[in-house]
Amino acid sequence: MRKTLIYNFFILLLAFALAMIVPLYFLIDRTSAGIIHELGKVAPLSFEQRLVFTKLIQNVKDNLISMSFYTFVIAFMISLFFGRRLLKPLKELYAAATSIKEGNFEIQVDVSGESELKDVSSAFNGMARALKEKTEELVWKDRYVSMMMDPLWVIGNDDRIIDINPAFTKLFGYERDDVIGYLVYELMDEENEKVMRKQLQFREDGMTSTYELQVISKRGELIPVLITGAPIYNEKNELAGKIGIMKDFRKETALRRALNQANDYQRAIMDSMPDMLVVIDRGFNIQMANKAAQEAADGDFAGMQCYQLFYSRQDNCNTAGGKECPVANVFATGKPHKSVHEHIENGRQVSREVIAFPIKDEAGYVNNVVAIARDVTEKKVFEVEIAQKNKELITLLGISKSLNQSLRSEEIFGGVLEKLVEMTGMDGGSIFFLDEMGRELSCKYHKGLSADFMKESGPFRIGEDVPGRAAATGQTFTTSDLSNDPRAEKSVFRHTGIRACAAFPITGKEKTTGVFVIFSFNPHVFSLEEERILNSVGEMAGMALENIRLYERMRMLFQHQRWRKTEEQKQLLQVASVLTTKLDLKEMLNTALMIVKNTIRADFVWFLEPDQRNNLVLKSAPEGGVPEDTVVYDAGDNSIEGYALEKKEPVIISELQIESDFQISSHLAERKFKTACAIPVYSGDKALAVVSFYCSTFKQPKEEDIFFLQTIASILDVAIERARLYEKTILDKGMSETILESIEDGIITVDPEGGVISMNRTAGELAGLAPSSAIGSKCTELFGGSEENARLNILLLKDLERCMKGEQTQHNITITSGKGMKVPVLLNGFPVKNKDGSSMGVVFAFRNNSRQEEVNRLKSDFIRSISHEFRTPLSAIVGMSEMLLEEQMEKEKEEVYLSTILSEGQRLSDMVSDLLDLATIESGKEILRIKDLDMAGMLSEIKEEFQAPLHKKGASLELRINGQLPAFSGDAEKLKRMLRNIIDNSLTYSNPGCRVEITAAGKNSHIELVIKDNGWGIPPDELNHIGEKFYRARNASNIKGTGLGLSLSKEIIRMHNGKIQIDSKNPGGTTVRLQFPSRRAKR
Amino acid sequence: MAKIVIVDDEPFILMMIEDKLKRAGFEVVTVNNSQSALESIRTERPDLVILDWMMPDMSGLDICRALKSDGGLSGIPVVMLTAKGQEDDEKLGLSFGVERYITKPFSPKALLENVIEILASRGK
């Protein structure tokens, strides 16, 4: 390189020099000749002159040659100088270029000097720098691409894969050679191909987007990935390809699926709720609603506010303070809130319980509220009723306790008043007693008012002020606000600030003995119910007062009665406590009536209820022997009980036989009762029931007995109501749970992956698992350990797939239960569909078919075997008769035919009698003809009988009698038949040449017979069924038989108090072991 | 003269059919156990076989199956005589290539008519 450049310079310069010198030489030559010629013209030149001139020119020419040499040298020198100067930067450039070529971008070329080379060098330096930067960028990119954890692909404009990174290989298993150059669609199914095509179209339009895709890996798995795709442009800004960077989305997909599923389940659960469920935002707008709520909103809840849906109101209930608004409450406090809202809907009072729960974001801020609205109208009515009844009951109990535990009137009434005040929520009250003359009411007890005031107001005259008024009329006086009541204008109580007030008379036997007054400092409207209670308390108190007086008199007269009284009181308390604790109506009635019966010392007590047609139906009668729900009196009957109900008061007939106007129930007529007493039970005006008791002796029931019964009757009244209400509520609640648990089918609910969501009791029993322990495991893991269950599990998987597509499946299969039993089941698979119709789970129902299947098989087996067994002898009878009739037969043949017809007819008739025998034995009508028997002799006889069939089969029968057999008695014919059957079975179900052994031996006080064969044996799973009527083992289906023989034998053995045990190996033979107790026939 | 083999384990049925067919002029061979049935058929080479279905050891169906799978014997028409009277039994029987299916009890005359018909259709 170096040389070439210098030579080139040198030659160039040389050529230049020559180009200058040669023409100069010729020019001089020519010019000199011209000059001589011109000079000659002017004056002819002398020779000398010419010679000098020529010499001079020659000299010039000679000098020119030396000058040429000089030029030569100079040219060489110059070329050497310039060549060297040019060469140095060139060399540097060369070195630098080589260095760059070798990958070293650090080189810089010296740019000193002034020539254009400087520009070249600096341009080169610039290029090198740019190249360095670009390369570095490329290196980094490359490094980044291969280091990237996220897989990527680059797709060319022809949709073929251009590049992938190692992460792609790692995720999908494809090496570069596996995919590069292939269409990207080859890595996905049709559905994903659609997505991919659409996405690639986006890139064509210059768009970047993120999407999900499922790519088929080299192992054939579908791997979900999240792809961010972008177009790649070349420097000309043309689309060069598309890059997709992926995120392994398997976990996310599973998570999302789980979430979706959870959502779907939640949705389904929400929709299955009969209560409205909505999600409400802070503007009280409904964001989401379950089916019930959607239905209530006529399908469209968009733009609806919660109060419109729940309470049918147009204005926000929260504006009025919002204390009761559960939603506002939850937003304010962040805690669940429950309230009951009452409003009028479609003209009906509706109570709606609204339970609201917060939905909080991560920061704990309540964004939404879930509200469940439940119609509790009915429940509320119940609750109110129950609460009311309970309150009543407790008060009445308290009152009756006070009335019966104490005999001091002030104590009693003080207690009663306090309870009354408490029960009605009043602020106070007072009791006035009427004096002996019946003119003035004086206060005996008061609460809530000052003693001074009571003293000052003094006694009230009859008709005066509120208490006097109640005493005069004998009616309850109530006012919701005394200060506004014109009836009480002059009342002294007005000054005390009393507003609500009730005064009710204490009435004994049609006589008012005092007045109760209760009051409140707030207005209060007394309900009818309350008035009723107050009235009855007044009546009870009056009775008690009389009772006390009576009792005191009685105590004076009959000291010994004291014991009985206490006993009675104890009994009453017992009734009361029974009534409060017992909710079972029947038990409660029974207990209460027993106590009544014992207390009254009656011989018979019963409790009757009128039905809808007014017949009197027995509900309870302890020790009466009459079944419940028997109609004891028709509506038209003139019974004591009916009369008492009609009169609404106790009826006592003390001389039943004489006063025969009343009809006596046929259940009681024989018992000739002399005294009867019927006490009606009323709830308001409604006749609830009647309690009546009967005595065998003439008896005048005492008033306290009647009172006692009435008290019990009134307590029973509320108790019955209460018990019925409870019963209904409990029934409703337990219903749905009970249904699932009580289903006889095994139910397993699974999610789309086959995970068990729930399992009922029956399914648990079938699988031998506790239902709770199965939850979460795969449905294919519940049953195992046998070939059947392996098949079941494959089937479950297939069914799961089919059901998830919305199909229903059904199979008749056999499974092995948890207890190892083979159970034929009808397996039904139903998809659980969510709203969009797709399946969100599957319910598998296992119906145990074993009974049904066995019964069916037995039935058809029976028909087959019976018809077959009948057909063979019938063939002889029908066929041979036809032959006899149609053909001319020889005498001898005729006889053979006739005797065959006879014997086959006999066989047919035997079979029929076999069937009949079995039927008779089973119905228990068969009687044994017991005689003393020689077992050994009998066995020998049977052996003889079998000689012909044994010979035919080439079989042998061996009989062994071990020692002396104990004495035995039985029905010889039946026993022989039984033995024949068993031996016949051995011969029938075996190959020719088989061997049968019979061994008889005495064992303790038993005879043991063992019949052993080496026949086909019985399949182990059928062993349990052998001996069932018409049952025939599967391996015997081609053999004639009715399936009756062993059943008949079993019956005969049973009749002889014997035992049979069958052991069998299939193949290997059967051993039948019989045991009979030794015995003697009675003489 | 056409030759017929009858296989049945009930002697009186054998006797009855033998009598009927012999009277009609057929040559008859009776076999009273299923085990030697196939052997007899092979040696006798009959024109028709009458088989009982239900027999100990080997059922008529098994014998029929063996016949139909034996190249030399598969052409012999089989009349199945059986006490299995149910429809699905008959279907099963016919699926084995049985020519006629006659249920017990049967009329010997009808059996004979069937035999003549089958043989006539085969030109014998």
C-alpha cells in the first residue's frame, strides 16, 4: 500500500516532468532551426556562425537533459515527501477502521493538520463514535432482550414468528428452531387465533394494546398469557414487524376464574335468597340487586334509590334525621346496622327488616353498603303476638303465684299491682277496696303517687271520680289522656299530671269488691288486648279475694284441709312451670291434665277441642285409652262439654245418672261416672277448648276446684297459643335444612373443577365419609379402592365435562360403598346454571337402586324360571296329546306317550304345590307333623333315591355317620324334601363326575349335618342372596330351576328351630352346614 | 332323504320329535347331551339341526355359535327349540343366525311344517 502510493506519486511527477521537458526539447530544436532559417534570410549565415549557433543550441539541449535528470530527482523527492505525508493519516485511518472492524470502538484518529484529510479523519471519528453508540445500544438491547424474564415474540408482516427470547422457550418449551418462520396462529386454537388476528390488525394500524391470549405450549398445555403488543418500525417509518411481550398469566387466570366462580356462586346464592339484597352507594342509588330485588323493582333497578325499592317512598327517609336509616348509619359508623321499617305497601302494613353491612375499601372507607331487606310482617306479627302472650303468661303466672302463695290480701294485691304496672309499662297504680256497705272505696295500696295525696283525696264514693265510676259500672274505664277526657273533668287525678289511666273492677262472684287503677304520666292508648288482661286480672283478683276469705273461713273450720290446700297450690305451681317450659303441645297438655286429675282426684280428665264443624275432638286424655283426634261428640250432640262451651262457663253435673238430659260419649258410657264437670277455655270470644273431668263417686266439686281449673284453663289458653306459634316458627325454619338431609338420594355438589362444595348425609354414608370432611376434595377422590369406583370416577369426570356444557347425564352403574358393599346406583348429573345459562357447578345425585334392581331382577327371574319350568312338562302334555290325536300310533308307543303325559303332568303339579307350600309356610299356616325320627336311616333312604341321577351324572354320593346321633324328632316328609333339595343343588350346579359328601354327627345337644360338594360354587357377592325366594345365582341362569328349592328348605329348617350356614368358593364348591336341636316328640 | 339331528336333554321331547319326523320320512339322529352334540353333527353332517337352548354344561346357543363359526357346518340351518319365551330371548337367539325360533310348549305338527319349509327353501 505504502509503496504503491509513493510509486504512483513518483510516476505521476515523472510523467509530468517528461511532459514538460520533451516538448521543451523539441520546441528549442524547432525554434533554433527557425531562427537560423530566419537569420539566413536576412543575411546568409556563415558556416562558423551556423556552427556556433548549432553548438549553442546543442548546449542548451544538453543542459536540458541534465535538467531532466534534476527534475527526475526533484520529482522523486517531492513524491517521497508528499507520499509520506499522505500516508500517515491514511495509515491511522486504516488502523482505526481495522480496529473498529475488530469491535474496538475506543479508537480515535489524530486530526492534526490542515488538509482535507483532517475533515476525513474527524468525519471518521464521528462515524466511529456513532457506530460505538449504536452498537452499545444494540448490545444492551440484545442483552436486555435475552435477560428479560418476560417471554416475547417478534412477528413479521407475514404473521410469521421472526424472533423469540429465552424466556419464551422457558415458558412454552419451544426452541427457536421450533417456531421461527412458522405462522404465529399455529401456536393457538381457533378462538385465540381470532383474538390474535384482531390484535395484529391493531398493530397494522399503529396501535399498541394489551390483551389476553392462550398459547399452546410444546407440551400441549394451554398457557394463558397477558400480552402487550406494539408495532416495530424501520428507519423509513415503515412497519417492520410486531413485538409482543408476555406475562405468564396462569396464576392470574386461575385466580380470576376462582374469583369469577366465587362471584357466580355468590350471585347464585344471592339470587336464591328470597330476601331482597342490594348494593347501595353513597347517593342511596342501587348499584346491584339480586333476583328478588330485581323482581320487586320489576326487573329494572337502574336509577332507583334504596328507599323506593324497600319502602315504596319517593323521598329520602334519611332526611328526617336518619337515625333509623340503616344505610346512612353504616356509612356513618362503618358498622353493620339492623332496623325494622314499617310502611304501607299496596294498602297493607308491611314490616321490613333491613340489615346493612359496609363494603370497605383498602383504606377502610365505606364506599358501598350491602342491604338485605326481609319481609318480616308475618314474623313481626308473630313476634308481637309471642311477646304479648309471653308477657301475659308471665304476668298471669306471677299473679296466680301471688294469689296462691300468700294469703295476706295486701301482700297479694301489692304484688299484683306491681306486676300489672310493670307489664303495661305504666308509672304507677292503686288499689281500692269497697267497704262492707258497698258505698266507699278506700285506697289500700298505691304506687307512684305520694301518700299525702292519697290521704287527702280520701275515700271515693261509688260513682265518684275514676275509681268510683269503674266500681259503679262494673266495667273497665280507660282513657288515653285524662287531661283531655271530658268524662274526667272533675277528677282529682288531673292535678297529679296523670295522662293515661285505666280503672277496672275487682269482681268476685258477680260482685265488685274493689277497683284497680293504673296510670302513666304519658298518654297511652290501651289496646283491647290490654283491657282484656286487665279484666281477667280483676276477675282473678276478685276470685282470689273471695278465695282468701273462703279459705280463711275454711281454715277456721277444717284445720286438716290445710295440707290439701298447700298441696293444691304446689300442683298449680307445677302446672304453671310446666306450661312455661314445655313447648310441645301434646306433652304440655298431658302433663297439665295429669296434674289436674291428681289434684281434683278425678277418675278421668280430657281435653277437647271444637273442630271447624263444631264437632268436639279429643286432644288429650291422660290414661284414658281413647286415641287422639277422635271425634267424641258430633256438633249436634247435647254434651256437657258442648253446653259449657256454649254457656262460656263451667258446668257441673253432680248426679250424672239422674240428670240424663246430657249425652255421654260412648267412650265413657261404660264407666258409669257419677259426677262431671266441664270448664271451657276461651280466648276472647273464640272457643278454644274444653277441659272436663269425671268422677265415679257422687261429688260436689268445690268452688276452689272450679277456680283452680279455670285458672289452669286460662293459663292453658295462652300456653296453647304460644306453643302453636312456636311450632309453626320452628317448622318453617327447620324445613329447608331438613329437606336436603332427609333426601334418600346421595347429593354431591361440585365446582367446575370437580371440587366438592357440599355433600349430604346419604352421600356421606355411601362414600363412608363425614360430609364435612369431603368438602374441598375432588369428587373423584371420594370413592375408591375398587374397579367399579375407578369406572365411577372416570364417569364422574366425563359427566362433569358434559354437565358443564349444560347437558344432563344419567347412568345405571354399580359402585363400591364405603363399607365395601357393591351398590347399584342411578347416577344423575345436573348442571347448576347461573343467570347467563352457563354452568357454574354440577350436582350429582346417587340413587341407591339395590332394592329396586334386586326386586326387579327377582321378579323377572321368577317369571322366566317359572314359565320355563312350566313350559318343559307342558311340551310333553301338549305335544304328545297332539301326536296321539293326529297320528296313528302303535299300542306300545301310545302307552309310553300317555305315561309321559301323566308323569310330566305330575311334575307340573309338584311344582305348583312347591310354590303353594312355600306360600303356606311363609304365611305361617303350615303345621309340622312331628314324629321321632331315625336321622341316619332317613339319610340312607335319600341316598338310595339319588342313585339314578347320580349314575346319570357319573357323580358319587358318600354318606358318613359319625358315632351315635342324638335323639331327634321332626316332620320326616319336610326334612326329606329339604335334604333332597340341597343334594339336588349340589348335583345340578356341578360338572359331571362331581363328588358329594354328607356327614352327620352329634354335637352337644345338636345334630349337625354337613353337605359338601366340589361343584361350581356360588359367586361371593351373591352368597348373601342365596335362599331368597326366586333368587338364582348368575352362573346358574342356564340351568332349570325355580329358585324356590332353597327358600323352601330354609323355611323347613326354621320350622325345626334349625340353623343353616352356607360357605362357598367359586370355583371350589359349596358346604352347607345344618344344625338341629336334639329333641323328642311330645307324647 | 334329509337327515336331521335333534339335541335336547329331555328324553321325552327327543322321542316325540323323532317319532314325528320319522313318520314324515326323515332320517333322524337324537343327541341327549350337549357335549356330544357338536361331534355328532360333525360326523352325521345333517341337513338341519334342532337344538334345545337350556341344557346343562353347554347351552344350545353355544352349540349354535360353534356351528356357525365352523366353515364346514355353518350352512346347516338351525331350529332353536326353547322354553325361554321372552321377546328379548328370541332376539338374542335370532342374532346367532338361528333359522327359526320355536318356543315350548310346541306343536310337533307345526315343528314338522317348519322343518319342511326350511328344507324346501334350500332345495332339499
